[in-house]
Amino acid sequence: MDIKKVHIVIPIVMAGIIGYLGTKIMDIKEVHILIPIVMAGIIGYLGQTDLNEAFSVLPSIPHISRPSSQPVRQVDLDETSLVISRQTDLNEAFSVLPRMSYPQPFVDKPQRTDVLLMSPWLAPIMWEGTFNRDILNAQYRQKKFVVGVATFAVKKYVRFIEGFLGSANKFFLSGHRVNFYLFTDHPEKVPSMKLAPEKSLFIIPVQNYSRWQDISMNRMDIISNRIRTHWHYEVDYLYSMDIDVQMFEHIGVEIIDTLVGTISSWQYTKPRDSNSYERRPESRAAIPSGEGDFYYAASFYGGSVSEVYKLTTACFKGVTEDRANGIEAKWHEESHLNKYLLYHKPTRLLSPEYYWDEELPRPQIIRVKRLSSVRKDLEEVRS
Ligand code: UD2
């Protein structure tokens, strides 16, 4: 039988049966027989008509393309909207990408052979000459992240605000959105400074403590609480930085990752047993002899807001337990940070370029000094 005729006959026969049963079982009038028969006729007619033929008017409208004759998978509404939004994002993403032309990477030509580029747990270590910031920026811009920086200027440390903010405004995540959160007991002493449009400064009053060690250690508690109440909703990544520093070179999106630690410039070549870890087992910061990766500086660490929350909460818990047991870790919260990062491996490491101590002579492997401590008379500034 001609296939086109089958399309007409089958629906008509079926409609007749339905109509007949309708009158018999439900005592419905003739009109109910007619409607299914007419509908069946229409369906039958369309059935014999090639869909492509049905749409054959379209090519006369030049900007509308003919629909594909491939079968289309049925999707529910939610799925459709997802597909549409993904396509929209992709279009947007492709429209902002610059040309991807840069020197080709080769697996047999490492960028540097004089330094460790990867930790044994596969966390990359950031060194000058090992990454291309243009590529990283292009990737990062698509994500529209906001980064928070927490820094403290309590008592005499207010004198470092200008140098810190002035250099960070220029060199820290330049061109990207950054919120600086400055905790101080002297809000009136914060100099008024014009920041780049994508940078914002939030001044948050904080109490001071008589001992400088307590100011330093309590940062962990204050950061942890602030994440819970505010930053969790305000920023994607968060970094804690000492205030008595200045930046001299760009610190860009290469620092962004889930959990990030900075390798101390004082101890980056020392064997683990001569590093300044807390070794006394009575302290919660204790690292047993024979353990330890790198020695991390508490002056610069960070990561995703949730990871920094876990880190600061755990470290401050250690500080509190030590206080209850009448012990203070060798390098205060830095000792607790080192313990934490030994057992919760950072996903990315910053080389000592990212905190180079001014007092140290600079060896060849440190090609740039991105951030450096400001020389200070410790006794005077902490008094
Ligand atoms: C080391 C750490 C520091 C901290 C400290 C604890 C490095 C490079 N730095 O630095 O992060 O772990 O040891 O022993 O590893 N502060 C004030 N007012 C004060 C005292 C401190 O605001 O009176 C704040 C300020 O933000 C300062 C930070 O606390 O940058 C750390 O104090 P520090 O820089 O004097 O400590 P330092 O140099 O011994």
C-alpha cells in the first residue's frame, strides 16, 4: 500500500471506532463522532505531507534558516532554559576572549629548571617566568569574581596603611574587583586615598589588645567571624595580608585558588627539622619531628571563602585551646597555620617572591620581589 494512504486511512478508522464507542458507551450525540473524524482527516493529511514541504515557504524569507530535518530530542522546560542560558554564557564568553596567540608551550621545555614548580601533591608553585598572566586574566575575567583582602592596622601599625593601600591599589589584582577590609582601632587616622574604580575600601573598627601577639593571633578569630556574618555573601576569594608590607610588582590572578599558602622567604631551603615549626607536643600547633613540607608565612594566605573559614576557625580553636592550657605556640598563629596546612594541603603555593623579607640578600632564583616587608623598629612600633 502507498505509505501516504496509510497515513489517511489509519486515523480515519481509529476515529470511527472511537466515535462509535463514544456513542455506545457514553450516549453522546453525533457531533462527537464528527469531531474525531474531521481531526483524524487533518492529522492524516499532515501525516502524508513531508514536513520539509510544509515549511517550504521559509526559504523565501532570507534570514530564517530551514529547520533541521534531524529528530529533535524532547526536553522538559527546565532543561530548555538551561540549554539556552548555557548558550548565552558561551556566546558572551567567546565574545570577550582576546586572540589566543602566545609562545607555544612544549612538554619537553620546562619554563624553569632552577626551582620546584609543583609540590609532591601536585599544587603548582608560582614563580616568575612560569606562567602567562594574559592567559590567566582572560580566563579569570569570564568568572567575574570578587576578591576580599583582610588586613589589620592596630595601634602604631596605622602608619603602614598608606604604603600598603597605595601599592596594593597599583599592583594587587590590577583591573579586577577587590574589596579591601581594613580593621583598625583608629578609623580617623586612615588617610583618604583615591582607589581604582574596581577597588573598594571598607574600614572596620576593631578593639586593640595590650600584647602585639594577641593582635596578631586574634586576626584568625575576627576573620572567621566576619566570613560567617558578611564575607560569605560578599566575596568569592579571601586573602589575609600583613599591613607592614609594600608591593613592587604585579600580584595577579595567579594567586587565585581554593587554598593558598606562601612559602616563607626565611626558610625556603631549610631541611624540615630546622624550620621554625612548633614541636612541643603540648601545643595544638605541634608538628611531630620528621614531618613538614614548607614553612608558610602567616603574612599572606587565602583561598575560597569557605576554605579560609575552615582554616581560620581551626587555627583559632588551636590558639584558644593553647591559651586554656597555658601555652603559646612559638610563632603564634603562624605556627597554627603551618600545622593546618601540613594536614590540609594547599592547592596552590606562592613562592617567596610573594613575601620577600627586606633584610635578606636576594638570591638569583628570586627574579622579582613582588611584595616585601617594610623595615621597622620592632620594639618601638609594638610599644
Ligand atoms: C610574623 C608573621 C605575621 C604573624 C607574626 C606572629 C611573617 C612575614 N609575618 O610577623 O603574619 O604571624 O609573625 O608572630 O611571617 N599588627 C597590628 N598592630 C600591632 C601588631 C600587629 O596591627 O601592634 C598586625 C599587623 O597587620 C601586622 C600583623 O599584625 O602586619 C603581624 O604583626 P607583625 O608584622 O609585627 O609580625 P611579624 O613581623 O613578627
